[in-house]
Amino acid sequence: MKRRIWLFILTLITLIFSVGCFFDKEQTIAPRKKQDGLVVYQIFVRSFYDSDGDGIGDLNGVTKKLDYIKSLGVNAIWLNPIYPSPSYHGYDVTDYKDINKEFGTMQDFENLINKAHENGIKVILDFVPNHTSSKHPWFEKALKGDRKYKNYYIWSNKDTNLKELSGIGQKAWHTKDGQNYYYATFWSEMPDLNYDNKKVRKEIKEIAKFWLDKGIDGFRIDAALHVYEGKRYKDTVAWWQEFANYVRSIKNDVYIVGEVWDSEGKIAPFFTAFDSCFNFNLAEKIIEAVNTGFSTKLSPRIKNCYDTYKAEYKDYVDAPFLTNHDIDRVMSRLDSVEKNKAAAVIYLSLPGNPFIYYGEEIGMKGYKPDEEIREPFKWYRVSGEGQTKWEMIKHNVGEYSPSVEEQDKDENSLLNFYRDFIKFRLNDEVMKHGDIVPFDINPLVASFIREYNGEKRLIIVNIREENITIDKDLLSKNGFEKIIKGKAEDVVENGIQKYQIKPYEYIILSNK
């Protein structure tokens, strides 16, 4: 009898444990609202607008230029790191709960959030959780032998291969004393945090809560792929699920966009944690298509990308873009306003939340090194109030000197093209929320369909230097007879009615 009772108790315990594990597994993806309908403007604060005359862009400068930001039509901004840091770029943080003094004060930041919200603009903060600065108090204490903080970082042991390369192919192990080696993915002065340490994970969550309590609307997660290096990919995804569940318990509509620079297959599982992931691969194919005049590689990339994402998480939200602070500027790669307009139409017509890198809307140029793709924003052709001067302008001065001043009142300028198209996108429910359906017409145009609640938009972009004609009957057979955006001429070729689209121009047709 006693044996039966014990067997029953053991069976019950096993059942409870199994159910508990089941629910833990099921709860790795917390319920969340789909966070689409945004167009986000990326701001490298140091380069944007100087409010106090020291030559360095600051938070009050962003606040002062909210009218300009709003004129673009965007409804969110992403601020590159604004924390205290010994470097100009801010990705080596020394204090996660403070503001870089060059950018202002915490009060300035809170004022920016309030003013942005008053203007219907969300604020997304760059979050740098993979590593700290070597000058962060945690690391300085670790170097002095403090056991608590030494375990905040990753150190070698007797079996470590000190010649190992990091996840980005650079030297991984570094030392300050010739004996103790620590892991740093990107640079010796940015030591990686140890996410096997629960105290580190708790610290990162508390930092996120600190900024959510300040009123921010979301996080851009820097180097999201690298928190667990080597073969610990699943651990990385699991951590971000843990993080996402936590921040959504504080703010259920927080927007999380991750930097996961890898293949679509590697990116897709991150959608179980993040709302969005930046689409680096698609950005390259858009620029390549416009540069070469052929969409043969773009169309299959679009299909493969979105099929892969949807198979992993059906409510994924893409984050298309052309360039950002880590990539050569698009105007330097396409080198004409017309080509830039064509590329803009393509990525601003894709599903998800498009991101615009500051200066892209006026055609700023820039090649690496990094400082030269982060040059001061050109408010004026030469100079004027608020112009930042922290870095000498090399690519956007002299004969080629794009500026807001010159483009603002030119109805044909790239700036006003961006304004017009962003307004169109955000005022059209299909363009904001629609799914994507492949629709290849010919390799000389970029074309696809957006669909939402039975309503469709067909986007056709001429990516050639010559006129392109499209058979009107082909479009009408698929329900598209009305052009609602862009322009084309009606022509007849061999008795066939066609649309003629000029070089790098576009048309968008509706089925209703």
C-alpha cells in the first residue's frame, strides 16, 4: 500500500514538473501587439543640431528641430547612443543610467521625450547590452580583482585558445596585464558582458526599466547576435525572449528592433523576441538592383526573406532601410538623385517599419571610415546657426553640398520627394499594414504587391536609364487599372496599350 502511495506521489510530481516545463516553453513568446505603422528617422545626435554653440549636436538640438523631423512625416526617431562614453560614437558605455554631458542633461532628455510625444513622435533609444567600455566602473573593479564584477565579464582559462577570432572575425582575447585575458567581440576597449551570470542579466533588465520609466517607446538592440558567441545561438535567442518578456511586462507596447546582421534563417528566430530586425541583406539587393538596372536578384531575395520570417513568426515586422551609421551612404553608392528616389520608393513601399538615416533625405554622401559616414548634418550649403562642427566635412562640401536650406523650397528636391512619399505611405492603410505578394513583371523593373483586407497596391519602379513600357492588359487582368501615385504616359506599341514609365520613376496602382 505504501509503495503504491509513493508511486502515486512520484507520478504526480513528474506530471506537475512536466506541465510546468510545458508552460515555461509556451511562455517564451509573450503576447504582444503588432508594432507596424512606423517610419523611423535615425539621428546621430553629435552630428544633428548644435543648440549651445560648442559645435557638438545635442538633445536640445533634436528638440529644437522636431518641427523639421515632423515635416518629414516620420512618426518615430531612433537616437544613437547618448550615454557617457570616452568615444565619439558612444558604443562603449561608462554609465547606462546617465546622459553624455556633451549632449545635455537628463532633464533635457526628458524634455525631448515630452515634446516628441506632443508631436506624435515616438522615441527609440539605442541600447548597448553586449559590452561595456573598458572604463566602465564594473570593468575597472574587475581588473582590480573584485570577484563580483570580474564575473560580469568573460575571462580565459587554461584551455582557452587565445588566438581565437571573435564572431566578426577579429581578435577575441585581450589583456591589460599580460596574464588575465578577457573576451571582446569588437574592440579591446569594449569587453563583452557575461550573460551566464544572472546578476548581469538582472542589471540589463534594470537598465531597460530605468529608461522605460523615463518614457521611451522602444529599444534598438545593438549587436544582438553576439551576447553568446560561438555555438550558443539558441542561448542568445532565449535570452532575448527573456528580456522582451520582461520589458513588455512594464510597457506592453514597447517597440524592440534588433541588429542581427546575418542570413534570413539566422534572423528569423529573433522575431520570437523582437518586433523587428534590420534587413541588411535586402538593403544590399535594393541598391544593387538600382545600380545595375536589373531586379533578378532583388525579387527572389524579397520572397525568400519574407517566407523565412513568416515561417518562424507570422506577425513579424520587417525593418527595411538603405544605409545606417555602419554602412557607406547610399548617395555615394548610387550617385544620382534620380537613382536615390527609385531606391527610396522601393524600400519605403516594403512592409514593416522603414528606417531613414539622417542626411539620406537630402542626399548626403560618405564613405568609411565611420566618422565620414557620420558627418555633420547639412542644414546650410555653407554654414549657419546650429551647424555641428565636431568632424570636418569632407564629402558634403564644395561643389557637392546638399542642404536643407536649398532643398526645402525646391518641389523637385530629394528632400521633398521623401516628405511626399512618407506622407503617402502613412496615410494609406495598405502601405502601412499590408502583407507582400510577389509580382514579377520583368527584370527591368522592381515590382511587388502589398495587400491588406482585400485591398491591393501594385508598386512598379523603373530601375533603368531608359523608358520602360508595361502592358496595361497584363495589369488589368490582375485587377490593377487605376494609378494612385506616380506617373506614366499612355502609349501604343504594336497595337498594344501600355504604360510608359520614365527612367527611375514609378507608379503605384490600386485594385479599387
